[in-house]
Amino acid sequence: MGKSEVWSTIHTERAALDTDLQSLDAAQWDTASLCEGWSVRDVLAHMTATAEMTPPKFLGSIIGSGFNFDKMLHKAIAEREQGSPADTLALFAAAVNSTKHPPGPTDAWLGRHSCTPKTSAGRSA
């Protein structure tokens, strides 16, 4: 699959997810996801942060988090969870067609992402 085909698939799947999530109620946003310790809203906020990430943003974020990847990740999620679940979904909808991504070649990260569990207190410090 070529790079343009990969992005086309990602955009289609993001749009479908946006549509699927439009009807969630408050309790469903707080439902545990398949990522241990993460709610549906946490995962969507993470997906949004990743869709907005560029190598320069990554560098600034990791430096600003004291080179602590988990701290950087959870800060990005918290920023995208400010407000209501509808606000989080609106941020995701705005990033549906983004082709930005974290540092590294596209083939090194597509399809190889896994969940990073939270601490027992919720978010990493």
C-alpha cells in the first residue's frame, strides 16, 4: 500500500469513527476502552493529539515534559479533554483529514501503535 493509499484509508476510518461517536451519551464516553485504564474519550483525545503532531511539536512537547514520554502523552490527552465530550469530538473531527504524524517514517508507525496504561491514580505525573 502506497503512502497516499494509507492516508486515504486513515481519513476514511477517522471519518467513520467520528460518525460512530456522534451518538454517544456521557456514560459511554467514560466506558473503558480496549486500552487498559483508558476511557473511550481518552483514546479519542490521544488519536487527536497524534493526528495534530509534527516533528517540531513533538520535540517541543517532549522537552516541555522533561523528556518523559508518558507525561507528554497524558498532558496532550488532558488538553484535548478540556470541556465536554462534544468538544473532544469536535477537535477530532477537525483533524480527520490531517496528514501530520509524529517523527519517523510513516511505515515505522502505521499499524504498530499500542496503548500506554495510566498509573493507578489516573494520569501520569
